[in-house]
Amino acid sequence: MMSSNRKDYGSPLEWLSILKQDEAWLSQRQQLQEASAADVSTHRDEALRRIGNGETYEYWEIYQHQVEPVVTEVWEIAELSLPKLKIQVIGMLSMEWMERLMTTTKNTKLEADEARKYWLRLEKAGFVDAKCALMPDTTRKQAMYIAELFADRLGIKSKWKTFEQQWGISNLAQEKWDMQETGSTPSRSKEIDKIFED
């Protein structure tokens, strides 16, 4: 049984380390491992409910779903009891676990034979390098356009997150929204369209 007194822990990360060995998290992780693909949506909703809409959630968004910095930030909030923090952190750990699983699955799609032919074409056209990283002169709008076509061809559901992680950029959805608002396509869009033609 974990203590509800902050003074019993040397640091927030020590508390987190103990939580990761606690029965509450271990049983939750077991449920996640046994879940079918159809159950993931339910588990995701439950995890978000546990995190709630307070400061913990805000820090979780700021730190891009990294649990350790969030725990460090909210540790000193007196109104946030350790039992409540435990519930929220189990929600965050659940989301982290599911996101890692989804990223692994999606990255596998990005490494499949069908994906390789697109990567090679993109490299030849100068949009990405040999390691599939964006070239410096590839614009954010072009990256968004490539991500969208790539995701459509490979059936990747959360395209923005997949390619944002792949390329280390953020807010590709905003680029899509801007394109829809202005009605203009990125430069070299016809060339990108040809890359994804079969």
C-alpha cells in the first residue's frame, strides 16, 4: 500500500517509481495488454477520465504526454492529494502505454514495402533524406500534404501524430486547416501527387 504522505518519498520521481510497481498500475497494465483492438477506444476514454481536466491534464499536454515532468510539476500542489494524483498518473501511464503501442504499429506501417517505395520517391524528389527525415527546404505545408497522402495510401488513422513523431514537428493539423481556409495547395503539390500515384 502506497503512503498518502509526500514526506514519505524522497522525490516525485521516487513516488512515480513506486507507483509503477504498485498493484493498481500493474493490474491496469495487465488489462491493457489483454485488451483487443476494439477495446482500446474504451480504455482511452477511461484513461482520459482518470486524468481529468485540471492542472495535471494541462501539464500533460504541455509536456507532450511525458509522465515524469508532469509528476514533478504537480507534486507540490497542496490541494492535489496523493490518492488523486495516483488516479491521474495511472490514466497518464495508460495513455502512454497505448500511444507507444499505436506508434509501434504505425511505424511498422511506415517501414513496410509499400511505404519504402514512397520514401524512395520522396528522397529522389528532395523532400526527405535517406533516413526519411524532412530536408531543410521542405516546408511545413509540404510536410502536411505528404503526411496526408502517405496516411491515405497506407491506411494510417492518426496521421498527424504519426508523422509529427516521425519528423519531430508539431501542429500539422493546423497546416491542413490553413490550407482549407485559403484554398491553396503547397508548392510542388502536383509533384507530391505524382509520388503517391501507383
